Amino acid sequence: MELRLGPLLRYVDDTRATVWVETSAPCEVEVLGHRGRTWSVHGHHYALILIEGLTPDSETPYEVRLDGELHWPLPDSEFGPSVIRTPRADGTFRLTFGSCRRSAPFDEQGFKEFGPDALVALAERMAAGTEEPPDAILLLGDQVYADDPSDAVLEKLRAAHGGRQGSEVADEIGNYEEYTWLYDDAWLTPAVRWLFSTVPLCMLLDDHDLRDDWNTSLTWRRWVTSQPWWHDRVVGAYASYWVYQHLGNLSPEQLDRDATYRAMLSIEDDDERTAYLDSFAWTADEDPASTRWSFYRDFGDASRGVRLVAVDSRCSRHLEPGDRAMVDAHEWEWVRRHIVEASRPIHHLLLASTLPFLLAPGLHHLEGWDEAVSSGAWGARGARIGERIRQGMDLEHWASFRRSFDDVTDLLAAVVAAEDPPASILMLSGDVHCSYLAEARLLGVDHPGTAIRQLTMSPFRNPVPRHIQWANHLLDKRWMTTLLHKLARAAGVRDVAADWRITHGPWFGNGAMTVTLSGEDWSVEVDHAELRDERQLLDRTLTYGRLDSPSKRLMS
């Protein structure tokens, strides 16, 4: 009997927590005296243990036992015990976030190609006790790279499927079993394994969890769904994402209402349970309204708390020309309801999407122009060229779904116009392999008491080549922004109801960003990973925010 993967600490509130594990065989899992049997799909065994009766504002070390035998912590661990920290009594909340983490060895070649790992560096800093730990970590997509796996996973693929050589997807992940290899590769790094065992995790999926450019356009989707390998690939992607990532996003109450989770616990036959999950996964792709990957979490005091709303900007897209939407009507109604009609006051709103809402203004105009041209603004030939540019340059952010961008600005206007608006709206994103901060204001509505900021952080470990860095700097030039704005207007693209500017960045190194919220105050810490004396460390690049008053800033 082995603890194959985990423990992952997922949901935590004042008195409860959930811990996720994968084991090598069916067994009873015990954490802090709370027990549960594993359930199995595709020959793999999982459990999500609900722990109750924790003390508010406390730190509780825990162990994991399988059939009564101790399996965690590992006897040779360099790190301290895994702990469950319940929310602080003073209401302060710290969230660390980022995206895009490649798996690669920590050797000379690995560091040369991918640089130091920001999550390993974060774990090292936490273990050293040199800074207050985050209360949660938000992983904003591309935790695994199904279309570009590591050399270690490639070796397994080639050994298992030598006959698949020559296929377009010979070196890509093809099914559920192969997805499990990706998670082993990504999450068994000792420092990351300990980090994930002791800080609550929230997760969203992005394109590389399935394939680059996932749902970029209707043209792309028609091509990919016609491929003979698509069925097994998409079933493996959605089924494994539900098990490894999405399930732990849910609160105990949401778990009780989740039909798929109830089926995993109630179906007795392993094959029938697997068939149920695979059918769920296939339907999730065929009919996005059949499930929901967006989720929300509440943190802090119920009377003046923090709400994180994580928006799925990949799976629920509507791609019909002339009616394109980053988030379809069904999903967007849910987003609005859990923000505008929230059952508790929101003092700080964290609005998360794997893809940034606000890009560099030049890139924003370029994506607006490309969407218009791809939709026929400059004729059929222009539409074909626009589609090639969109796929070639990955022009598929919120700016390239202009109707959805307007939905976001309308939502923000409704939030700041409320009787008791939040002190901050912080939009958290990743994906673009650089980090930056942007200050924004809405046009046509005053919001002096609500700060609106775009905070973008990626990668954890996957830096971009120099030529892409140069392209980003070029698009940020004022003359280029002006030129692209005129180009977009010439294609009939109207301006949006917001104005913004990038105030810090872009930076292109591996890193992580942390938001701290306390009372009226908010601040942002930007850290980048460095390799020093063979150690992976985080160095503070910037501290920025509102402390005590809107005009008070910290800079470093």
C-alpha cells in the first residue's frame, strides 16, 4: 500500500477542511481521526476526506494513515509537518497565485531551459519561516502540458505506444491513464508536494491542460473534433481535471450537491463508475451547459469578507461567428449572480480568469482588430488571414471576445454602483508568460472608493524566448498602441467602457504574486525566482498597494 500522490490540502474554513489523496490500492484513508474509503476510476484510487471540528484561528499538524498505517509525512522529508491553518481572527487574507509550470529536472540543463521553479522557491521560503505564509494558492491553468510533456513523460509514452510514432499526436497525452503520468510528474517534486499539503489550493484549467489554442475559434474546434484521437483525449482531459483539480475546489455543501461526486461514492462497480465519469467528461465538452468549472470561495469575516470568483474562460466559450463569447450566457449568468447578488457583503472581490481581462493596450487593440477582420469586416479573404493570425499569435484573450469584454465592464459598473461597493476589485490572471500590474478606471461611472486593478502573473516555470519579450515591449510603445487603435477603428471596432495603463512590468522571469487583504487595505507583492548557490529562491521585485488610504503607496 502506498500514498501515490498527495496529500493536497484543498478547502479550508473556520472549522473544516478537505484533504485529497491518491493511493495505490483500495483502502481506508484517515486524517485527524476522520476516515473515508477510496473510490476507483481507470484503475486509480482516490479519496477526499472531510475534516470537521477544527479550532478557528489555529494551526493543526496532520498525518495521513492508510488502513491504519502511517504514510505521511514521509520519513526523509526536508520540510516540516503538514498543517491546516484556519482563517486568521483579524480577517487578514493572503493569496498567492500564478500559472504555467513546466516539469523539468533541477539540473544545469533544466535551469538553462526553464529557469528556477517559483513554487519550489515558495516552499523553501515557507520552510525557512522568513515570511508569513499564504492562506491559499490559486493555480491559474497549465499545471500540466498535455501537448508538450516533459522528457520523462515522453519516454513513458514512447515505451507504451511505439506504434503511434508518425502520428501528429505521437508525443502528446492521449487518454486518462497518460494524464495521471502528468500529475505524477508535476506534483511529486518534494518541495511542491509539501507545499500543496500545507496551503489550501484552488485551481483552474487552461489550454495546455488539453491542447494549445483550445477553443480559440470555431475553425479550430471544427478541425480538432474531426480528428480520430480527439475523443479519448478530451475524455481523459475532462475526467482527470475533475478528479485531480476541480473536485477540491468545492465546499462541503457544494460537494453534497454534486451529482458526479455522489455517483463516485455510491456506484459500487469500478467499471460502471469509470464509464459514468467518462460519459460525464464527454458530455461536458459536447454540451458546456451540462457542467460548470467556474467556482467561488469566501474567505474572512462573513460580514466584510473576501470573495474569489474563478471564471472558466476556456471550456464554456460560444464560438459562432457574430455571436462569439468567452463565457456563454449560462455561465455568465452564474458569474453575475455570485457577484452582484452575493449572499454576503463583498469587501474585496478577487475576479480570476486564466486569461487576462486587461492586456497591454496595444495588444488589446490588435485582438479587437483581428476579431473584427476574422468575422468578415474586411471581406472573406481578410477573414481567412485574420483566422491564421489569430491561431498563429494566440489572439484569443478577453479583448478578442469583445461582447464578453463588455459584459465584464458592465459587471464591474454594477459592482461599484452598489450601495456598499467593495474596497477593491482585483482581477487575477496568468497565461501570457509575463507579469504586470495595470490600474483601471471605468468610464461613465465614478468609483473613488473602489480600486480596480489587473494583476497578471505567469509563469511559475516556463519563460518565453527573447523575440516574444521584444514583441511585448514593442506592443507597449505609445506609437504602436496609437497605430493599432486606429487599425481597430478602421475595422469597425468601437472603444470599450474602461481605461487602463500598465504601471509596473512587464517582467518575464519565473515568479509568483501575492495579494494581501485586511480591512480597507490591499497590497500586492511581486516575487521572481532566482538560482543562488544552487538554491531556488524568491526575490521581492515590487510591493505595491493601498495601505490606510488611497494615496499611500509602498514601492520597492
